[in-house]
Amino acid sequence: MAKPRIYVTRMIPPPAFEELGRLCELEIHQSKETPPSREELLRRVADKDALICLLTDRIDGEVMEAGPNLKVIATYSVGFDHIDLEEATRRGIYVVNTPGTATDSVADFTWALILAASRRLVEADRFVRAGKWSGPWNPYLLVGKGLRGKVLGIIGLGRIGKAVAERAKGFGLKRVIYYDVVRPPKEVEERLGVEYSSLEELLRESDVISINAPLTPETYHMIDEEALKLVKPSAVLVNTGRGPIVDEEALKKALKEGRVYAAGLDVFEREPIPPDDELLGFENVIVTPHIASADEYSRELMSRMVAENVLAALSGRIPEALCNPDVVRVRPPEELKMI
Ligand code: DGY
């Protein structure tokens, strides 16, 4: 049997290539930093059985049309909003992602942003480096918001949202509330120490709002002008989910009008955010370049999981991280078997 042919849109971190390389023929876009052009992507998938992509690659019907033999599309990411799942399912293409690989890294980073934005960490660093620390100790200097007795509101109580709630236990918060379309069993809420709330109540009551939801048609611009009108002016907003969940124009307006205390943003409506974007001019906004999952452990796990799931699909098994389970009815897994 001929080896399956796989196109990989980036030189992803090890060990994926070791495992895949033994059983498959790999064609890897030779860059660690940049994706292939659209034309190149369309050309390269033409004769491939599988595609390994990143969240920077828009995988729609055009790509699937250009790769008539594609059996599996694997994304080196937890989020899969860049892939047209419906179209993939219709065509019998299995889509897999890397759930659970970034839970700790993103939850840690969410807390890094919560603390940094609340306590003005980056502003303080800039202050010292700019030579502004010239007087004696000053009790009024760079005073921020503490967390004791405060309310944390988590939007999206999936794996990452739960891990954010777990980490909240050490900060003496008064309450941790969450909003999600799916409610976990009571025992899970109790174990995490979280209470369900409507989105409106969460926005009104939270001192810290953490967005940990995926991007879906329902979450797109969930934090818009109306939502921001409900937020306390003393609240800190952190987004490590996906940029388009927040309407950035509305956020800029709220920041200008002093209706939000601070924000910590790892994701943006447009990535990379243009260097002249108004958002970068706010002293109380911390920005990072979509790196919440960027710890060595997560990167390795993501790589391993991509390889395992592609190999599972090409071995005729249902992959563990299947994003479009309905596809099994369109094309049974045995029909994908090549190894
Ligand atoms: C993901 O995995 O979806 C993150 O946004 C990048 O690791």
C-alpha cells in the first residue's frame, strides 16, 4: 500500500514529524514563522491524503475542493474556528484538533494577565525603564486593584475555564461565577467553587471578567457595546479565548470613556494587531501576541496529539479528538484506512 501523503503548513515543534515520518510521506512548508500563501496551500493539497494546519490557515470549501483525496484535516491548535466543519463533514473529511493540550498553559497565562492588568505590572515596568522612578517610596505610586473579596466571572467553563476557576482558589475571592451554554453537573460546580450566572449578571457583578470561550457564531462580538455598558468601571477584562469575541471598537470606546479599569488581551480581531492600532495606546491595556498556550509542555503535547490523531484516522480508527463526529456517518472510519 502506498504511504499516505501529508501536507504540513508549518515546521511544527517535535515530536510529530518523527512519528508521522516513519509511516507517511511528509511535505512540510519550510518555515517556523509564516504560513504558505493561499496559492501554495491550494496547490500542495492537490495530491494529499491529510493536511496538518495551524490556526493561521483558513481551511474552507476551496481548500477541500483543491484536495479531493483529503481524508483528515488536523489543526495544531485547540480552537478550530478557522476550519469549515460543516463543509468537511459534508465531504467526509475528518477534522481533528488538540483538546486538553493547552489547558494548564492557557489557564496559567490567563492568571498572569489578570494579575498583571489588576496590579499594573507592565505599566510599572515601563515606568522604571523610562527613568520615572526618581523619588522615594511613595504610597500613592501605581496603586492597582487587589483580588481579595472580589468576584471573578468566567465566560466559557470548558477545560480552560475550569482550570482558571481551580487556580482562583488561592486569591480569597468572594465568588467565582461563570456563564456558559452548557452547565456541568452540580458536583463539578461544587468542586470548582463556581456558581452559574446569566451573561448579563456576570457582566454586572464581576470585578474580573475572563473570556475562555471558543469563537462560534454565538460568541462572535459577545462583548459588544451593550455588554460593555453593563461592566463595572472598576472591572478588569481578560481575553485568552479568541479576539473576535470582543468587539474591539466598542472596547476602545469603553476604555476612552473610563468604563473599564484595565484589559489584558492575548487575542485580537486582527492578528497580528497593526502597530498603529489605537488599542496599543492605552496605558491600562496589556497586550501579548497570542501566546497563552506557549509553554514547552503544551507545544510538545499539541504536536504529539496531532500525530496520534492523524495516524488514528489513517489507520481506519475514529480519532480521539474528532471535532465533527457526524462525519462518521458520511464516511465510516474503515474507509480512511491507509496504514
Ligand atoms: C489554540 O490552541 O487554539 C490556541 O489559541 C493556540 O495554541
